[in-house]
Amino acid sequence: MLTSSPVRPWAVGLAVATGAAFALVWGWALERQSYNLWGALLVTPVFVAVNAVLLWRAAGREADPWLGRVIWVAFLAKMVGTLVRYYVAYTVYDGAADAERYNLAAALQYRSWRQGAVTWDLETARGTQYMELITTAIYTVIGPTTLAAFFVYGAFAFWGSYLLYRAFRVALPQDDHRRYALLVLFLPSMLYWPSSIGKESWLLLFVGVTALGAAKFFAQQRGAWALLALGGLGTAVIRPHIAVLLFAALLVAQLFRPASTQVTGILSKAFGVAVMAGAAWVLATQSAELLGTDDLSWQAVSESLEMAGGRTTQGGSQFTPVPVESLFGFPAAAVTILFRPFPWEASNAQMLIQSMEGLFLLVLTLRSWPRLRRIPGLLRRNPYVLFASVYAASFVVAFSGFANFGILARQRVLMLPFFLVLLALATDRQLEERDNDEEATEREDLPQGGARVRTR
């Protein structure tokens, strides 16, 4: 017979106190504040309920209870990061942020959308116009509350990070998933930058979708093609050149992916190469059109990105970039993209915090040498590691001409999760200890006098 667990008095008291406090705050905001605040409070219960269900499902699929708890804490940390991002955008900078452009455009159109008059010139739309479209769709549901929209976009970015973690688990089940979870979910850049109404939050979600699709594709699991198609579409409408980098890296990984000598294995690999090549070509065409060039060569696209980077020299965070012009220039560009600004280059509090994270990553990279030395072997055996490495390297080359630390910090959150894959590889010692533990467990499970042959 099933028995229900008793309701604890402290839980009831906490729920009643929370509800009463929320009612008091909402009543005060309704009387004294604009819809931006009281509307956000009105949306909050639904927002919390939806994400709580998703978090419960995500935590429930984790065999490791520690990971289940971490996911909840990570979501709370992301919401705090979103509040900080909102405060900086609208208090420190008085609304002088990209988010305000999308907010104003959406606030102007959402009423007509609610009345069914949805008009949009999709043929001439580009990334910024698509962001206005997406934000208008969100305001049609929640109303013109910038604060609540920040939380919605912050949740987009959080689930993108979670999908990147799931991709790591699928592609590298024997490696250090705890370390990767802590890095990709709690790194300050990941908590702060992709947390506002803007492109980075949306893109991180679909970069995560693409990464999970790639991991499932290489592991031959169901749903890979749907995820890849959705991820490619979601990134291409905002920044097609990011989609190009992703699918070009997928193409390289598929080309060098180990395949069986059987006919079905060869045909499967050839089909994957053909599809990835076609997708990369279509995305490259769209990216070249966006960048204003008819030349689809890497040099032409790189030069176009450098011209875009030249427009980032305005403001107080500019620096002299080190664009990659040869193989010998790559190390300096990689250091800039991954680790700068250094503390002595910081000119404000945001840059100083960013520099502390850069130093942390630099030290972590140096201390991760036992993990990094496994990369050459894994590049030949594990296509996801090759995919992550090629994408990270291509990102460094493509964005090496950018000359503003603030803009660069926002951009690199779309690459950092792939670099972190390399820092979370298991060491040889960890793999050896895991094998020993598995062998000990198998010996305990064997009947007395039995024997089992292990194959690797």
C-alpha cells in the first residue's frame, strides 16, 4: 500500500511566508512602479514554474545526484548574473546598451501583434532585425517588461550551457564531466555576458543545440539530424558566420572520423560528408551576403570580419589586435581571444573582473597539461574533440581582428565552451583508476569460481 509522506510544518510555513512576501512586494510595485517591475513580478511565477519543471527533468536524468543539485544552483547563479547584467545596462550605463534597441522596437510593435497584425519583411531582415522580431514575440506574451525579458533571455543562455554539458556527456562519457559542468555553468563570463536581451543569449542556446546534435550524430543516436537542423537555423538567422564555423568544423570532423571498412559504414560517412558540405556552403553563401562580399574564400571572409572588427576601436576598451596572417601569428591571437585583457590592461571594474577570469583560465590551461597531452590521440579517435578543436581554432582566426575588449568578451562566450572541452578531458591516471574500479566491481559481481574476459 502506498503511503504519502507527511507534510512538514516548516515547509508549509516557508511557502505561506514566501507567498505573503510576494503579494506585499507586488502590491507595492503595482502602486508605485511601472509595468517593467510589477509586470516582471506578474510573469515571475509562470517563469519559475516552467523552468522548475525543466530543471526537475534535467536533474532527474542525472545518475550522479551531485550533478542534479549543481544544475539547480547553476540556474540560480544564472539569474543572479542576469540581475547584475540588467543593473549594469540600465543603472550604470543608463540604458546605453544593445538591449535597449531591441526593447524599444518590441515595445512599439507588440500591441499590433496581439491584435493579429504581424508584419515583417523577412527578405531584407538581418541579425539585428531578427532580434527585434524575437523580442517582439516575447513581449507579445509577457508585455513590455525589460526586466522579465532579461530573465527570459538569461534562461535561453542557461539552457544552451546545459545542452553543451549534455553534449560533453554524450561524446565523452569517460571524461571529467564534473569539471566541465562547473566550468561551463559557473564561469563568470557564462553567467554574465549572455544574460541580456541580445544576440549572445539567443546564439548560445542554439550553439548548445548544435553541439548536442553533433555529439548525437557522432555517437549514432536518434534525433541528431533534427538538432543539427534546428541549431543551424537558430544561429544562421542571427549570425550566419557563426553557423559557418560550426558546420565547417563538423565537416572536418566527419571527414577524418574513423569509419568501418564495411560498405554501410563507408556510405554513411560519405552521406554525412555530403550533407555537412552542403550545409556549410549554404551558410557560407548567406554569411558572405551579410558581410557584403561575393568572394567565399576564407581570406575574403576573414578580411570582411577584420573590417567589422575595425569598427570596434571606438570606446574605452579598445586595444591593438593581432590578426592571424600566418600560422606563426596564431598563438598570440589565441592568447588574446582566450585570456586578455590582462590586469594591467583593465580600465574599469568590468574589465578587471574579466582579467581575473582570464588569469584563472590561463593558470587552469597550464595546469591541465596532463589532460591536453591526450588531444593528439583523441583527434584521431573522437570526432567531437576534433569538432570542438577546429571550431575553437577557427573562431580565434575569424575574430582575431576585433579590437575592443568589451565586445570580444561578449563574443568569446560562444567559443569558450568548446575550449573548455579540452580542459575537462580525463587524465591518464583518472582513466586508469576508473578502469581499476570497474574491474573490481566486476570481480565482486562474478559468482564464486567464475571468470570473465574483458574486452576493450
